[in-house]
Amino acid sequence: MKEQEKLIKENESPVPLPASDEAWSAMRRLLDEHQPEKSIPVYTESGSSGSAKKWLAVAILFFISSLVTYQLLRPADGKRSQTNHDPSKKSGSEIKSEKHNADFGMINGKKDQSLSSSGVDTNEQSNLSEKEDRLGKQKVPVKTKTGSTNKGGKHGRKSIGENTSGDKTVIPGDETMAKVDDNSTTKVENNTGRVTAMDNIAQKKTNEKSKDSATAANASEQKIDEPVDDWRFAGGLFWTLPLNAISDYETWSAGPNGKPQPYRILLPGIWLEAKHERHLMTVELNPFAYGIPKQKAFKYVEGSQPGADTLLKTYTSHTMLKSFGASLGMGYQYNINSKLWLGGGFQAIVWTRAVEQEGIVYEKIPSNSNPSVFTAESFTYPMKENWEYFSKFQLNLNADLTYREKNWQTGIRTGISVSPFAQKDGPAHPFSASLFFRWRLFYLEKKVADKE
Amino acid sequence: MQDQDQIIKDCLANHRQGQEKLYRTVYPALMLLCKRFFADEHTALEVLNDGMLKVYRQIEKYDSSKGDLFNWIYTIVRNTALDKLKRSALPLTSEINDDDPGLFSVTPLNSLEEKEFYVFLDVLNPATRAVCSLYYFEGFNIREIGEILNCSVGTVKWHLSETRNKLRPVLKKYYFK
């Protein structure tokens, strides 16, 4: 035993031994299999330990599911305004109030100011009167500028306001004309009896416009993807599904520890966009990015171990299966069709972890005349010692095709690394293809001054 | 061993860094131990790693007041190797019933140095190699070896005799010209 201790101290061996690196690699695989390392232990009051990452994943999943539920259950803004201001659904008191307002307007011979108290501001009233004048004389160009028409419910009030104007000349036959209008408006008109034929036509147009905007939930949201002059900003979460090796479940689902973690696909990134007319700029941040490069060996090791009656040759190859890190990307897209956008961009990725596969082929060469026997085995484990063969920074160029809907977007992305990934052998410029899905969570709008 | 307490703490926490440090420290000695029992390097490494896995799993049972950490690990790995030898069913051979200890008192192996011993061990078959290692290296007596390997005293003696017979021509060739 003393000799062994001496051996440890001097780190000398009387006979050649296998490299300790290889031995430790085998030992680590054994440990990973039988005694997995728990990362970032979290100690609870009861003393039991858990994984902080696991809790983080649960929290993120909870957050996402809450957002999705909220988005699904939340009534659209337009629907809300439709409910509140749909002229066809006015309560009796509202109608009475409008009747009173109409009468009041008739008596005073002025535009009904009391309407502003029911939610329409006076500025809008003045705009309405201007439009009214135009409606009475010419065809009003119904410009559906999203920024200015984000008041679906207000259109309903507009029509009432228009109908309640006091300065109208009574023309016989008004009632007949009025019948073609919707019920609520007709009631008011019949009561006032002061709407001209031209006003009725204009009223009809306005009501149609009002109906369109009301039934289409929210004009701004409905037409969000239409090219407009305004700047629009939106953002939310996105998920990607890599198409590389999609048929290889083991690779596709592998987590940083080499074990299957299919739930990782649910971990989202964050995206922001700015849109102006047909141009769109996008920024993406994904703290859970991963890449699946082409499975090409980056390291070969050949060894031989002489035995009593056989020579054992080993051929070991190392292949990177998957890499994990964080990515930041920027892109530009152009509207090529009503809902299709085409563009490209770049993506900077910092890889922090990876999973490699070690494949070993054993060749037993007997000393007698028997033929060699080949056996093979492979191990998958986290990469720790072979990062020297790869660059941890990667710059990708991407091309995107996106289909955009009101609250979500989906598309396909292809990309290629322009910076060398594998330093010697292995995937030098990995090609990637993925499907992505974006969920919009917020939306902001910056109006451009009306040229009119 | 430096930082032994820290290494033990890391191993208790199942941290790879500490486990690796311990492994690399004891690896040369334990690999030599396993190579004495198994000619095949692959098998020797497998046994060593199996033994070390037991060490990592049971390190909370280590009591520094009872002995040195290395000795504790060494014993576990050696027992793992012996278990492997038992499982690998040693070939039965003819027994020698002569209990005369003098039969093995004088042996040319005593004149061998450790380095040379490893070279000549490759000449022996696995069972004889194991008996030889236990007798000449580990210091077990014949009866203990019989108990360890689940074989009779005569069988152990036969293996020791076989060791001498196998090594004699080699020794004559290199040392007694």
C-alpha cells in the first residue's frame, strides 16, 4: 500500500497506463448515467433540493399559459366598443336621451352639445359637422385610415350626432328614405323629421361604415397588417421548431445534460417589431436558443491496447449533437402580399453549452488466425473538454417568410452561419431551417400627421 | 492528498469537479491495481470505474478517524475487482494437495521489479494472473485467496505453481542466461 501512496505522490507508473482524460471521460459517462449531477440546487425549507431551472421552466410555462388564456378569453377591443356603443343595441334610456337631444337641438337650432357628454368629445363633434357638410354635398371619401378609425363604436355615435343636427330642412318623403336605414337610426330620424334626402344618403354611407367597423371587431386590429403611413410597434413571445434532424427524436429533444427534454421547445424568446408602410424591422432575443448542426465528427482518436492473446483497437469519434445558448437577431421584411412578408436578417449567437456524442468502434484482433471482431457503442453527454474545436460565437444570415395574422405570425426561416463554427473538422458553416410562431402581446401606434 | 476535505465535500454534493479531482488523484495507483488482475486494459478500466462509482455513492460512509481515504478507496476498488473475478468463473484446474508452504517460499518472482512484473503478468491466463497478484502483490495467504475467489486451497496452489512454470522460461531467458 505504501508503494501505491508513493505512486500517487510521484504520479509515476511502472507501466504505461491509458490517459487519465479518457478514463475520466468514461467515468463521467458512468456517473451521468447512474448519478446525474443536479445543477443549481435549490434548498427548500423541508431540506429537499430541486432544480432552479426546473422551477424557472415551470414559471415560464405558467406565464405563457396565463397569457394565452388571457388572450383567448379577452374580448376584442372592437367587440367591447361595439357592445357599448352599437346603435342597434341602445337601451331605452339612451334612445330617450337621444330623442331629447334631437328635440333640444331642433329647438335651439344648434348642434347638439349634450352629445359630448355621452362620450364623444367636442373636437370630434366639430369634425363630424365638417364631414356632415361634405356628406351633404359630395361623396365622402371613406378613408379607412387605421389610426383615425380606431373608434368603431364612435361611428355609431357619429351617425346619431349627424341625425340629431338641428339645422336641417324638412323635405317631404324623408320618412320613406329613412326606412332604408337601420332601426335605431330610423327611430331617431322619424322623431326628428328633419333629415334631408342627401343627409339620408350620407347617413346611410356613414352607418354602413359604422357597421363595417363595428362588426369587424376593431378596425385598427383588423387592418393591422395593411400597409399604412403610421408607425406601429408590437411585441410578444416567439417559439421555434428546428427542422434539422426533426426525424431524430433523441437529438431533437436532447437537453444540455444530454437527456431528453422535449419541453424545451416551449421555452420562448421575445420579439419586437416596428412597421411603417410595407416595411418591417424585427428584433428577437432568445435566451433559450439552440442549434442542431450537421452531425459530422470533429475529433478522431485511435488507440490500441495489447492483451494476452488479442490486440484491441479502438476508433473513437466525437460529434456535436446540439448546442445551447442565447441569440440576438435583427431582421427586415417587406410586404409582398396582403399577409405575406419576405425578408432577412442576421442573428448573433453565443453558445454556452453543448451535447456531444462519442462513438467507439472496438476491433479485437486475435493473435491466432481468427478474423477481427468489431463492436460499436456510443455515448451522449454534455460537452466540457472539446470546446476548443468550436467557436462559441456564431453569426448567422437568415431569410424569413412570414404569414401575419392579427395576433399571431408564423413562418419559416433558413439560415447559414457566416462565421466558422467548427475550427478544424466538423460543421464549419451549419445550415439551419426552422419554423417559428409569434404571439403578439402588445401593440403601440404612433400616428403620422394627417396630410389632409 | 491536498484539499481532501474539500474534495470529500464536493463528492458528497455530487459535484463533478471534486469527483474528477479525486479520480485523477487515485487513478494511476488504482489502474495499476486493476491491471494486475485483468490483462485487458478495457476490462481493467471498467472495473476501476465501477469501483469508483461505489466510492462516490458511499462516500458519506467514509470515516476519516478509521483510516486514510486512499486506503478506503483502494479497498473498495480491489473488492470490486475481486467480485468481477468471482463472476468471471475461473477455470477449474487440477489441485495440488501438498500443503508444504516451502513450495512457494523461494520463487524467482521475488527478484523481479514491479515494472517487469507487469510485463510478465501478460503471459498468464486471467485466473492465474489474479491469484498471482493477490499472493505476490496484495499479500494475501493461500487460504484467504481461496476464500476470496471461492476456490479450494489446492486450486490456489495450482495457480501459483502455474505462475512459476509459466514464468520460469521467461525468467531463464532474460535473467538466468
